[in-house]
Amino acid sequence: MVRVSNEVLNNVLWRERYRLAAVALLAGAAALAVLDYIARDPIERGPAVLFLALALGLTACFAGFVDWNHLRPAWRLVPPLVVLSAILAALVLTDLADTSHAIIGLTAAAIMILTYVGFVMSPGAALMFSPLVIGVMLTANRLEPLRVSLALPLIGVPIAAGLGELVSALVDRSLQTQSRFSSRSDRLARLEDVLRRFRRPSSLEEAAEEVAAAALEIFEVERATVVLRDTVGGLIPVTLGPSSSEEPDPGTAELVVDTIGGDEPRLVPNVDETLLVLPLPATDVPAGAVVVHPIRPDDPSFTLDLARLFGTQVGIAIEHLFEINKLERATTRDELTGIGNRRHADTLLNSMEDGDALILLDLDGFKAVNDTLGHAAGDQVLQDLSGHLRDCLRDSDTSARLGGDEFLVVARRAFADPVAVAQRILRGWASSGRSTTISAGVALHEATVPVDETFERADQALYRAKSAGKNRAQMWVQPKQRPSQNGDKSA
């Protein structure tokens, strides 16, 4: 969708209005000169009036084809000044002042001029321009006294000024309405675009960052703070903007706490700016709140409506995304230990890249725990080992339970020293004083080797660790090639 800014739209609107109004004013003044020429007796007709009509007509054509809109707004007053100059020239250079219909022409010209000024200028310009019109009339009357009284144009000028102000107010309101409509359409289109690009986050922190970035884009503000509430009641804050910090300021934090769980967005005055505070409704966690500022005060009702729509849609989207993640976790998590199950292990294996290390773990003496202490004690050992893996692994490393007392760990980019990861696991488990130990087999994945072969290599290394006395980590190494029979003979 092509978006047009309000400034560009207003320039386009002014350009068309200005051209039409300027052409209409100058063409109307030329028509008055022609009518004056026609109304005269053939004996009184002179070339001066026709010359003025021609000059005004050419100026009207000039106004219709030349764009003055890139200049200052004061250039919009050029056409009425041309008309006033033409009127003054007509009164001085011709015998227009001696005709009985001069007053009617002056009154009509005053109405045209002030209506035009009201049309192309902001409110108040017609009132400010009316003394100039009166001054031209009085000056012309002093140079060439009119046959009839100036009462009619002097009364008509204030009326024309009032008419010009009415036109100016109507045009100004029309422009504001069109600008507001354009702004609303643009912001709704932006909201639709942002929601369409909204992707499924993998964590509450990522979700908060996405919501904050979306709020910055939709509301066109400098700063956005998003706080989401996790399943245990904790708050995850994210602030984005040029001067953002990791934590919201105390005032913003208080607004957020008051807003979480609320129903309606609201505008909050704050020193020299206005803040928009809106809740992210959800039937279940995660719920949250958004604070954005500074908000433009030009269209508060629509801003609140947009915030209500944004909060509802984003809240529902986040809730749906996390429900999907919850279902996915239910199918990939081991019920006993809480880490990944065999299905998750297969996913981890297929995700390995060149330089990742595969570590297979097996508990030594686990059968004895089950036989002597019972399966409940064995289950506790498995749960303890799962917790130990979560604590000692790097953020980039992941683990899963293959089944029984066998576990799998994928250590990302561990090509420098893959055994060190396994030894850290073993040392930490041994230092806990538990009755069981761990044997580990390690294999470094290569891009040219299938995943199944890497798994087989790690399994062979685990077998060697078990055979060598257990409680150790064994790295798979390429077996040396035995010399061929021909080679033996030649030797």
C-alpha cells in the first residue's frame, strides 16, 4: 500500500484549490471589465477597459498553469493584489468613475477578493485584508471622485469579509477533516501491516520486544515500554526508543502495574507530554501493559480506539502464540524430567551443524539404585540429572532424554574442545556427592557426515568409556586404517 503523508496531501490539496481560486478570481475580474465595456454606450467605449480585461484574463491563465505553491503562502495574495491594482488603474486611467454602475462593480470585486482570500488563506486573513480593499476604494475616490456614494462598497466590504471568514473556516475544517482521515487510514494500514508481520516469539522477552517495536511504529512515538507478566507473576519489562533504558522509570512502572489486568486504554498527562497507557488483555497469562509517549493530542478519541484495537489484537496474538508453544512443549518434553523427550532429541540431531558436538550420557549404577532403593529413588536421580544439565550447560547448548537413564546433549560450536563440555557435566555431578556417576561419549559432527553416523560415533565412544572403567568422557577418534595385504607383502 502506498502511503501519502499529511504534509504531501495538504500540499496537493492546496495546489488544486489555489489554482482554481486564483483563476476564478482573475477571470471574474476580467468578466466585470468586459461587462462594464458592454454596459457603456457605444460612444463611451474605450480601449482601456478591454485592455484591462485582457490583462486580467492573461493573468488568470498564468495562475492556472504556473505553480506558486512551492513558494511562501504570501504568494497566494498575488491575484487579489493584481485585481486591486487593475481596479485602481481602471478608475484612474479610464472614465469608469463617471459611470453609474461603478459602485456595483466595486462591491462585486470586493466580495470576490475577500472570498478568495478566505478560501486560500487561514482564518483571520480576510478581516486583515479588508482594510486594504477599503483603502484602495478611498484612494481611487480621492483621485477620481465617483459619481455615486461609497456607502454601498463600504457596507459590502465588512459583509464580504465575514463571508470570506466563513469560507476560510469551512475550508480549514475540510482540510483538517481530510488530514485526519488520511492520518487515520495510514495508522490503520500500519496496524494491519504490523499485525501481519507479527511472528511467533520463542520467549516472553522476545514477545515484549516485538510488541514494543510494533507500538513505536503504529503510534509514531519516541519511546515504548512493554511489560508482560509470566506464569509465576514476575514482570518482564522491555523499553525501546532513542533514550531507552533496560528498566522503566518509577512513574512508568507504577502506571504499568496499575494497567495490567485493566480493560481500557487511557491518556495520561505528564509534565510537557501525554502518555498512552493500554492493557494487553488475556484470559490467562501472559497479560501485560504498554506505555508509549509522547502522544500527539490532535485526535485523542481515535488514538484511544486504535490503542484498544492494538491491545486486543496483540494480546490475543500473544496468548495464541504461547498456547501453541505450550502444546508444542507438551509433545516434546519428557514428563518425568521436564527436559526434551526422544522426539525433541531427534529434532536436536537434525539441527546439528558442522562443528557442533554430540554428547551421549549414561548413568553408571542406575540399575542398582532402582533395585535397592526403588523406582521412586531412581526417578529422583533422573530428575536431579535433568536439573544438573539445565544448570551447567551454556545457553546455546540443549539436552534431551533418550530413554531410561540415557541422555543427549548438543553443544553448539564446540569444535575447539568438545570433551571439555562433557567433563564439566561429569565434574559437577561427581562433586554433588551422589552415589551414581556418569559416562559420556563425545563425537564432533561434520557437515559431510550424516547425522546417524555422528550418533553412532558418539555411541561407540560411550561404549569405550563404559569399558574403560566408567565415570569418564571418551572422545570418538577415527580408527587407524590397517595396512592392506599387498602392503604387508611389499613390506
